Amino acid sequence: MTDIQPRKHPKVLKPLVGIRAVHRMLLRSVDANCPEVQLIVSVISQAIADCSLAETFDKAAAQRFMYCWRLEAWALAVGLDPCFVREVAIKTQYLSADACPPPIGQTRVHTGPFNNQQKHSDRSFDARLQ
């Protein structure tokens, strides 16, 4: 007879609190409370929930979003600190701490439309918005 070794699956952690509690806490942390801010906070809350509760493809996309420049842009638009949002997701066990952090000793490279704003004056930035 052969020895059959049981499969070793990584331990899946269940979130410590419901996503509604996380959503309410993020709403209390923003500066204003208008419908646009509520929508952005809802999108961020949905991304946090998808990091743990979604299907495999959506889970990977949500984890990439949590460490991407897009989270930083949306969080800063409503007055949230992106590091705070990630910390909340990690401490409530929606996001794994080792999901896809930046390499050790390196800072995250910001790639996106907000990366080149320092090259232009304030007037040229305003001209692009028109």
C-alpha cells in the first residue's frame, strides 16, 4: 500500500468584521459627506470585500487595486490616506499582508496619470482640465 499524503492548503482567514462596519468607518474618516464621496468610499469598500470574498479572478484584481496607484488616487480624492485604507483591510483580514506589497527596501513607483504633474505648471494643469 502507498502512503497518501493529505493536501496542504493555505489557511484561509475569515474577515474579523463585516464589510458594512468597514464601510461606515471609512465614511466617518472622510472630510465631506456628499453623494460623490459616498460613491468613492463604496467602491473602495467593495474592493476591500473582493480581496477576500470574491472569485479568484476578481480577488486578484482587487488585490492589485489595493496596492496600485488607483487606490491612492481615489483615496486622496476623498481625503483618506491610502496606507490607512490598506492597514484597515489587512487588520480586518480582508487583505493578506503578503498579497502583493512592494519589494523590500523599495518604495512603490507611481505609474499613472498623476505621475507627471510636477513637470507642468499649475496653469498648464488647469488647461488640461478644460
